[in-house]
Amino acid sequence: MAARVEGSTDWMRVMRRSVDMVRRKFKVFQIENRWLHVPRAPPERTCDCSVIGNVSPKHPGFKRSSPISSHPPPIAMTNYQTSAAPATVWDTKTQTYHGGQEYRFIENFVEDFSVTTNFLGTPKAALEAARDAVYTCHHYPPANQEPAKSSLAAFLWPADHALHHNRLLLGNGASELIDLVVREARAKAGPAATWKAGPWDVQYKEYQRSAETNGFTVVPATDRQRTRMTCIVNPCNPTGDYMEVEEMKNWILENVEEGGTVIVDESMQPWHSPSFRSDSLTSQHSFLLALHTDHRISCYIIHSWTKIWSCTGLRLGSVVCPTAAHCSALRQIQVPWSVNSPALAFLDAVVRDDVYLRATWEHTPRLRRYLAIRLRGLKAAERDQWELKGKEFLSWVWIDMKRQEIAEEAVTRARAAGVPVRSGGPGYERPEFVRVAVRGEREVDVLVEAWAGL
């Protein structure tokens, strides 16, 4: 027995050394005494700046000059490209195209502009909580999703979260919850099940894929007829359009059949401002109840939390249901333990990180303006009259480059420079468009330099 205990101790030492090796590949920076982890980059890209200065703290070579903290010399990024990049990582016949896949195949990778995650990177305290939860992987996650669900409820409804807690359900990213709600709506829709997207030019395609898979008849978004189900992304990814809450309420009443279902995806809405809750449907309790009781319309509000908190690898989403009964119906068809222990621990910690959100609201609009100025200064932008679309609080810019061949060349040049962007062609079917995430000034400069010859 003693030998077994000693062996177990040795095993734990090995595990801790492995974790320490991983942690040394990350650099740390500080915002008002709070820490964030971001990946280290090759040592030749360095700068001397602060988080409030002109260079983003997520810049690969970020190094604080303040005496508040000091850092070891940069460590070269491990070359994780072990084989040639495949033509695509998607099953194009069954899956919806998404950004964020190319970085692992780019040897000179600098920054990923193809995903609309927070430029700040992952909050360190939440990342540490997720890491610690890995050590409990020999246990099942809590079936009731607690205490993470209660913590998120308090984040969404600080004043009265106990009243609405039973309408909240967590999922394995928004994608799982989208599928659950669409399946539940289809089961109640009957044979004449029609579906349409929001009024935007184009929106996130996972909703349409799920609707088609579950047998809905898709109606063009421009059609004025009411449908049995509709899904609207607000703010819209990728176009950047946004309806304020009163306009959204009117749109729902005008576009959904009596007895129908509507999903409103507010994943990017928390970027709005410190008062984002007041412009969110999650705050409209009386309207949502009246919608259900007077019109028999079920309104579900979905969030993917992986963008605002830059944790796309964890898969973390939530849905606010019309009633507790609706929530129970979804739980009945949800796969047990779909949200793993690290994701639950991350969520429980991250909703308390007020400093991170304040930095997001302060610096995202500033960096987005910088990105827009640099893009408009390109010769190709002036020559072809590029249009930069989207609200100023959002974490990306949707660029109409007017010419498909220029957009394709822009995607190719960005990838070659180590700063991949999201083509508007695959999935969105807007080949003359490119989506570019908000990132730090130095990373933007790399992208703009790559596009100088367009």
C-alpha cells in the first residue's frame, strides 16, 4: 500500500511539472491588479507599452515597462505544425463553415483576425479555475450545472436573479442550445413548418442549417409573411446590424405566427456598453410573458459566452426560456453533462471579472476606430470604395470590398502574413466581403501592410 501511495505522489509531481511547462508558454499581463493569460509569440516581436497605451496588451510581444510587474524573456512558440495543412477541416456536405481553424497550420502565425473573440484574450482567473477543475475530471460534472448557473443568473439579472433562475439552461456552446430549441419547435410546428432568418443581408448560418436538418421549409428573410419559427442574430454576425430592444419587440410581433417560436441570439450584445442589460431582451420579462400568454409565441434568448470571454475552445452557452416549463422541456432532450467541469468552473469565475468587462467596453471601440482608419487608408479601399459595416461597439468590421477577386486576394495575403481573416464566401455566400476582428494596433499594422499591394 505504501508503494502505491508513493507512486501516486510521483504521478502527481509529473502532472504538476507538465502543467508548469504549459504555463511557461504563456505570458501574463496585468490590468488594474487583475491578470490575463495570452499566448507567447516568437521573441523577435517585442514592444514596450502598457495596456492603456497605444498598443494592445494582446500583442504577441507585449511587455510591461511599469514596475508593477516584470516578466521573463519571451519564449519561442512551439512549432505545433506536424503535417501539411489539409485543404479543409470541414465536412462541407454536413457542417457549417466557421472561422478560427487556420491558425494551427500557419508557421508564421501572428494573430487570428478570423474570429470575433475579445481582443483582450482569456481572463486569467477564469482560466485558472478551469485548469484546476481538470484535476476533478475523475468525477462527473454537477447535473444541475451549479454553482455556475446561479452565478450566470446573477450576472444577467443582478437585482432579481432568483426569480428567473429556473428559466436558464447552460449548454455546450450556443450550437447545442440552437439545436435543442429548433428540435423542440419542430415537434410542435405540425406539417406546415416554415422558418426564416432575421431581416439582415446574411447572418450566422447555424440556425438555418439546424432548421433545414429538422425539416423546416425555409422562407427568404426578405419575405414579409409570418413564419412558424424565426431566428434573428442581434447584433448580427457578420453584418454588424443591430436593433435596439423596442424595435426588436415590434419585429417579433410582426414576423412570428401565433403559436410560433422565435430565437434571438444576443451573443455579441454584451459588447454594447456597461448598460447592455437594459437594451437586452433578457430584461423584458413582462413582454416575454405577454408574448407567451397572449400570442402563444415562445421566445428563447441564446448567448454564446465564448466570444466576449475569449474561450471558444471550452464550448459554453446559455438559453433563457419563456417559462420554467419550457426550460424543463429542453432539459428533457438535452444530453446529460453536456457542459464539462472546466467550462462550468470557468463560467462561475468569469462572471465576477468586472475589470475585464470594463476594459472591453473602454478599448474595443477605440481599437475598432483604429482598424477602420487604417483600412480606409489603403489604396484599394479608396480605389474600389470599400464599405466598412457594423456598429462601433462590436468586435469586428464587415468589409464590402466590392470585387470578389480583391476579397479573395486579401484573404490569401492575410494568411501568408500570419494574420488570417474570415472570407465572406464560404457559408455566408458573400464572396466580395471579408470579416476582420478587432485586434491591437501592432497586429492591425501587420494586416494592413499585407494588404498594401491589393
